[in-house]
Amino acid sequence: MYAIVEIAGQQTKVESGKFIYANKLSGNEGDAVEFANVLLTDDNGNITVGAPFVDGIKVTGKILGEFRADKVHIFKKKRRKGYRKSRGHRQNYTKVLIESIG
């Protein structure tokens, strides 16, 4: 069984017993998390599509920790003008173990 869930503005496919990496969520390590915005569920070929969300279905998980992704380097340059600008960004993520769908 799997579900498509909206987490922090992004749609993510989740399965029971697997890990997902979501944009930083509020909560501490070991806390339980519940996602109620379930868009679609598939139970052995029986697909249920919400309008916009599926009623009565929630996905529960457990926060395992937080980490930061690799740095993304942004470099801008215009030739012969002396314009050079360098920036960087590291995104914060939360690792979540999906415990149950239903």
C-alpha cells in the first residue's frame, strides 16, 4: 500500500516502513508526526483519489533527525564588465520514518 501525501507544500509518495526526506518540519527527534492531506491511496490495485483530499485516511510517522543537504553554489558573471557574484545555499531536511497509512 502506498499514498501520495502533501507535506510542507510538496507531494510525496510514501509507503509504510520506509523513510522520506521532507523539508524541515517542526518537532524534535522521536516525536510522532501526522499527515492528514492525503491526495491518493493505492491498496493492492484499489485506487482512491481525493477531491482534493481522501476522507478518513491519515499517515503517521516518526521524526528520526534533521540534516542539511549539500551546498548548492550559485555563480553569476557578465563577461568584460567586472561583474561577479557568488552565493550558496543549504536546504534543511527532516528524516521521517513512515509507520502507518490508514
